[in-house]
Amino acid sequence: MQKVLIIGSKGMLGQELVNIFKDDADYKVTAWDQNNIDITDEAQVKEKIAKLTPNIILNAAAYNNVDACEKDKAEYVKAVALNGKAPGFLAKIAKKIDATLVQYSTDYVFSGYPDIPEPAGCGGSCGSCSLHENFVPQIGFDENAIPEPVQKYGKTKLMGEEAVQKNGEKYYIIRLSKLFGKPAKGKDAKKSFFDVMLAAAKKNKEVKAVDEETGLFTYAPDLAKKTKEIIESEKPFGIYHVANEGPCTWYEAVVELYKMAKIKTKVAPVDANEFPRPAARPYVSILLNTKLNPLRSYKLALREYLKDIK
Ligand SMILES: NC(=O)c1ccc[n+]([C@@H]2O[C@H](COP(=O)([O-])OP(=O)(O)OC[C@H]3O[C@@H](n4cnc5c(N)ncnc54)[C@H](OP(=O)(O)O)[C@@H]3O)[C@@H](O)[C@H]2O)c1
């Protein structure tokens, strides 16, 4: 029997990790939230986790308020503590007790401007030789792309990745993007984009949505299942990208949502500068997955989610 510790167990992802592991008799699950442990306190992390001696630690706790941490110094300090430093504390204790650590990270570690690949054999950036004829470049950031966050939140998540790499031994860093699923159970629970847009449709005949920031959505139950699969198949330790297939802008996603949910509210595409936000967002943040079997498309996952919340 494997002892698995899930931290941030009431969060959007954490609750799905609990569901997936507790249904399997091979695991003994300990689900901790802020009431059980404050992972920004290194002494607590050392003492409580050394006492529990889990074989696997899944860290789904994070500071996710992208705009608040951009404009407010105190919020940024909180984000650094939780996203930047705490993963290093977990990595140290995981190494000491020989546990596997899973740390979740984000597409926001990337700049938004991916390199455009050339077809094999084309030496330069000609963009026009015969090799380009049937070549469809895969645009996005793979697991080895150089992170270059454009806002403070992304910088804190990158600090966390680096802290795990520096202090850990048996670890997976799993990057995801635009998480959706059942809202977290905590007091400051943030609704996912799809839930926000479902609520907006009840109040408006027309909504505006940004037709930029192309990226992938990640369905929390799919990510939880894939996390278990990565661990059980003993994939090599390192960085993984896990998101549902189907790059889209926010606008394209709302159009799809309303079509599926048979909602009549109109959707107008707008530029990102119509909704000025304190933190910059990557223009394109598609996570390319070169190491794992792909997840299903976000459209299939969204269909399931809509059925589930009916
Ligand atoms: N949400 C997204 O769109 C998105 C996108 C990319 C990456 N990610 C990453 O995915 C992972 C999961 O995110 P999520 O959206 O599921 O998070 P979430 O719903 O905000 O949940 C985070 C959990 O962490 C707990 N927590 C907060 N401070 C803590 C502390 N000091 N010690 C222990 N636990 C603490 C919270 O407890 P309380 O409820 O008591 O505060 C909450 O249950 C994170 O690494 C996040 O950065 C998320």
C-alpha cells in the first residue's frame, strides 16, 4: 500500500486528486488543506511530513490570483511564499524521506511568443523553400522551451519549479493551463472561466470575450487521472505538459460553451486591450506535450462537465 499525501485537497484540482486516489484500494490517502498544514512554514512542513512519511506528495496548493499579485506588494509576497518557496521545502523533505513529489505549474511561465519551427532539413528561417510545402508547424512551448514569464504570478511559479529542481530528487513538475472543473471548496474559491461565462449568460443578452491568448484548457478530473498514470507508469522524473487538446482563444471557447449548453446569449470577439488587466498575459501559451499520450479534446471534457453539473 502506497501512502499518498494531497496538499491543497479542497482546491479545484486537489479535490479531484483525492477522488481518484481514494477510489483505489492500493493507496492510503491523507488529504490536507490550510487547516492541516501551512506549507509556507518550513518547520511545519518538516515536522508534519516526516511524521506521516508518505511515499507520494502531491502539491496542489497555490496562490492563483494573477492580477492581485501584480498590483499589490503584500499579495506578491504571499505568492512568492506559497508558489516560489514552499515547493522547495516540500522537495527537501520529500528527498529526505525518499518520497516522490508532484508539483503543479503553469503555461504562464512562458513569454507568449513561441519559436516557429522549421521543417526538418531546412537549415535557415527561409519560410519558403520546398520543404515548407506540406509542413504544418506545431506552435507552442514544449517541455524544454525556455521559460520567460511576463507577469509576477508566472515568475513566482517559475521560482517554485526551480526550487523543486534545486532541492528535489524524485519529482514531477506538471504544467497545466486554464484549469476548469468543480469550484474549489475553500473560502476564497475562484470559479473557472466556464462557470463565470455560464453565470454571465444568465444576466446578459450579449457578452464580450477576448479573441486572443490562445492556449489549452485543462479539465481537473483528466489531470488528476493523468497524474496517477504518470506515477504508476514510472515515467522518468522531470517536466511534463498536461492539458486537453484543442488550442483556442477565450472567445472561441465561449462560443463552444454556449453552443453546447444551448445558450442563446450572443458572444462578441474583442481585443485584449478592451479588458485592461494589471498583469500581462501570454499572447500564445499552448503547452506542447511531447512525452505523454494526449488527453482528450477540451470539447469532450467540457461536454462531460456540463452533464455533471446539470
Ligand atoms: N486555476 C488555474 O487556472 C491554473 C492554471 C495553471 C496552473 N494552475 C496550477 O494548478 C494547481 C492547482 O490549482 P487550483 O486552481 O486547483 O488551486 P485552488 O483551487 O486555488 O486551490 C489551492 C488550494 O491551496 C490551499 N492553500 C492555500 N494556501 C495554503 C498554504 N499556505 N498551505 C497549504 N495549503 C494552502 C487552499 O486552501 P484554502 O481554500 O483554505 O485557501 C486551496 O485549497 C496550482 O499549482 C496552480 O498554480 C492553475
